[in-house]
Amino acid sequence: MRKNRNKEVTARRAEIARFYLQGLTGLEISELVSVSPSQVSRDLKFINKQWQAETLTDISEKKARDLAELTAIKRELWEAWQKTKNKDPRFMSELLKALKQISELLGYNSTQKLAVTVEDMNDSEIDKLLLKILNNNENED
């Protein structure tokens, strides 16, 4: 009996998801599926959590696959560079591009965002912050 109940819930949630993706409201869905609007709301919360988990898994798998491909390319470029006795700059140029893509994929080059409210700062603190920002920008150039 429990298996039948699980199948019913799964089927209902699939139907609710389909109606939701078609743009129907919770009330409209509840009338079509013959459950209360609060049940539709609970099911939609469950569905959204499931979609988020699947998305994160998909993104992780894609990153892992891309990283593996870039690592293979990097290995081949190093071998090609060494075979030319380090004389063909094309291989090093491509290798640097691959290394940059790997760094970006891993998030090594991501910029840091900082939320600052200057209204709460005195002039000295603002001056220090501006100097720090200017020094960081000079180091990046």
C-alpha cells in the first residue's frame, strides 16, 4: 500500500510541475489536480528543491568533464612543446590559454565583491579604503 501511495505522490508532483511550467497559478493547479492549494504549495517547494539539487549536480558534472578535457589538452600541449625542443611558441601560447581556462573554471580568477557603506565611515577610514583599492588596481595592471 505504501508503494502505491508513493507512486500517487510522484505522479501528482509530476503533473503539478507540468502545470507550473505552463504558468498556471497554485489555485488553478489545485483545482486541476484535486488537492488543496496548500498541498500544491508544499509539492512545489519539494519540486523546486529537487530541481535545484539536479541543477547543482549537472553543473558539477559539467565542470568536472570540462576540467578533465582541459587537463588532457594541457598534457598534450606540454608534450608537443617538449617535442619541438621548446622552440615552437604556438604550443606555449595555447598552453597558457588552457591554463587560464582551468583557472577560470576553478574560480581562481574570480573577483571579490565587497559591500561598503561609506555613510558609517569617517574621513580617515574612507581615505584608507580608497588607497587600498588604488593599490590593488595598480598591482593588477
